[in-house]
Amino acid sequence: MFEDSKQVPIEYERDLEAWTCAWYDAAVERHFIRPPYHPDTVTINRLQGYFHARLTPVEAADACFARKH
């Protein structure tokens, strides 16, 4: 998920991993995806942006998969 040249603190990795697991669970619970689901590169980059913007995992699942107006 990260470029090898960029070093990130282990705490950040743990936070991102926990957040991503919660996002995945929220997306499954809201019937946006079904396991096993493997996001593409575009979706992974979008999720990193949602994480940095401090969206909750549920908000990120909605932003990622909900129908657009």
C-alpha cells in the first residue's frame, strides 16, 4: 500500500490497519461489498485520502461506494 521509499511510523501503520479493517466491516455490513474483496489501486489511494481527512470508517464506506447524486 505504501511506497518503499516512504517510511511511516509503526503507530500510523497500526492506526491505518485498524481503520481499514473497520472500513471493510462497515462496507460489508452496508452491503456495498462481499468478501473476499480486494480493492484496486485507485480505491486504496482514495481510502488513504479518507483516512487523512479523518473520515470515520462508515463515512469512508459511504463515500467510496454509495450511489452518487
